[in-house]
Amino acid sequence: MRQCLLFCLLPAIAAAAAPATFIKAEHYAALKDELAPGDMVFAFAVRDRNPETKATRWNETKFRERVELLESIHDTRVEKALVLSSIEDFRAVQGRIPKDVRWIMYNTEPGMTPAAEMENIEASVSDFARVAHAVGMKLDWAPLGMLSPEQEERYLALAPQVDGYLLQHQKVLESQGVEAFAALTRKRAAILRRLNPKCMITVQVVIGRGKPEELITGLRMVSGVVDSITIWTMHDTAAAARILEAVRGQ
């Protein structure tokens, strides 16, 4: 009887621990069967890099195309997010963002974000959060600099400013293995929980940066400490679906 009870409870425990997921709007058609309530679809409207001057520049065509992608998705299970890489751009387009896009994501990364914003990241995140909250949106921050141990304390300290925090740990998984990936994710998630208990924590892996089985193992190891996962890929949605299914037990 005891053994039967244990096996009967396992599916429910697995389901409760299964993290949500973020997927690109371009991949919605391919991955919609893998989605569940609470998942998020995001569209990238980040800046391009001028190859001559190395400066970042706004791409209006990209913005319009990505917004149209979000508007084409009618799925009550998911929330929508728009990804921008500059507070200047957010101020300029906030009135043109569809009303059902509840999340704005601030992707701070060299080549996408103006250097001045990267250098004064505290003010940039604070400004972004203030503008987002003023229009009733939630802010998810995706700082590439988190991969630098030298910047860890400085970047984690901004958790109280944001509603979501995306940990880009794909390089750690690829170069140091799943144990290091899991340990770093647990460590930073614990700090984020302490600084902002309401913050949604997401961890990212990238297809091609580590073997598929390593991505699955790593994500399974941290599924109980993060709220969501994102499996980044440019085109391989079939692999993303297999990994997501394996991690969430669908």
C-alpha cells in the first residue's frame, strides 16, 4: 500500500515542479502543442549593430514585424512579452505596444544595448522599471553580464527593481558541465529569492551549447528552484520540443 501510494503521488509531484517556459514568437506554431498555462511567448525587437561604427541602431521594420507576430497569437494559456535592448526605445514605442503584451523584457547586451546604458546599469534598469510600471507592465531583465563573476554582486543587487530575472547560464553548462550549471543556478536563485521573493526567475540554455542530454539533465536539476526555463534556438524547434517535453514530463 505504501509503495502504491508513492508511485501514485509521483506524477502529481512532477507536475507541480514542472517549470513554465519562454518561447520565441516565431516558434509558436511549431511549439504550441508543448505549451501550458503560464508559459510566455516573446518577440525580439532589439537594436541592430552598425558594422561600420559598432554603434547600436533601432530597426523599425523589425519592431513592426515582431509586434505583428505577437498580435497574431491568440492563446489564453500564454502571456506575451516584447524584448527591447534600450530604455530610449521603450520610451519611444511604449504607446505602440499591444495592450495584451503584459511583459517587457530588457535585454542588456553589448552590440544591442547602447554603451552608456551598459556602463550605468543601475540607472538604466531603474528607469526601465519605472516606465514599465507606470504603464502597468512587468519588467523581466536579461543581463548578459551575469556570466561575469566580477559583476555578479552588482547585477544581483538590482533584483528588487524588476519583476523577472533571466539567468543566461548556457556558457557555464557548455564549458563547466551540468553540475556547475546547477550549482550556479541554485546559488543565484537563492540570492534573488532573498532580495525579491516575488521575482520570477528564469534560466536559459542554448541548443548546441552542450549535448541535448546535458541540457535536459541540467534543467531537470534546477526545475525546483526556478520558475521558468527558456531553450534558445534560432531554428531547431524539434530539438527544443524534445528537451522541453523531457524536462516537464509531458
